[in-house]
Amino acid sequence: MVKTDYISLDTRGNTHVIDITREVESAVRESGVKNGIVTIFSPSSTSGITTIEYESGAISDLREMFERVVPSNIDYRHNLRWGDGNGHSHIRASLLGAGFTVPVVNGSMTLGTWQQLVFIDFDNRPRHRRVVVQIVGE
């Protein structure tokens, strides 16, 4: 069985981190799948999906890490071509990845106790995003 659902998000941009665990859990529960996988995918080149302990210290550390590794205030060739100022957003998203897969066992995601699914919007402005949640299994 394959079930597809969507999560709509309004973001602030600028490495905005949003906990989407509850929405994904709800989609898994409503799918009726007991054993399989759930894939969460962001169809965007300036955002990504991962897991983290969703607490203010870890979120700040994550945001600061992206700024150290891929600074927002340096020149990017993408910005020269398009003039939109979000070259860093594309690079950050490519490092993180657009999707994440979690095993589903006995109708529940197998996330660890302190592990939440997060969507991160790296763009340099607020955006409306639509995340794909696809559950495959029996």
C-alpha cells in the first residue's frame, strides 16, 4: 500500500527550523500502514529535512553551524546570475538533503526518544512550503 499526504508550512526563511514530527505521525497513523517506511520530502532547492532534538539550544547550535559552514554574507555565483541573494540557501539545502526516511514498525515511526523530524527553510525570505509525506508498507 502507498499513501501520500502533504504538510503545508508558512516559514520565516533564514534557516527557520520547524518541528513536523506530529504532522508526520498523524499521516502514518491515518494511513493504516503497520510496517513499512515513511519518506518525508521537500520539493524545494532551498530547504531540507533532518532529525534533531528539538530544543532551543540544539536549534541555535544547528543554525549557527550552517552560518559558519555556509556563510550568508559572502559572494555566491548564483547571486550574480539571478540577483536573488539566496545562493547560500541552495548550498545549505544541498548539504542537508531534501528528504528523510524513517522505518514504521507496528504503526509507529521508530524515532529515538529525543529525535524529532524537522523542516528547515534556508531561503532568505518567508515562503509557503508543501512537504510530501509518503508512507509505503502493509
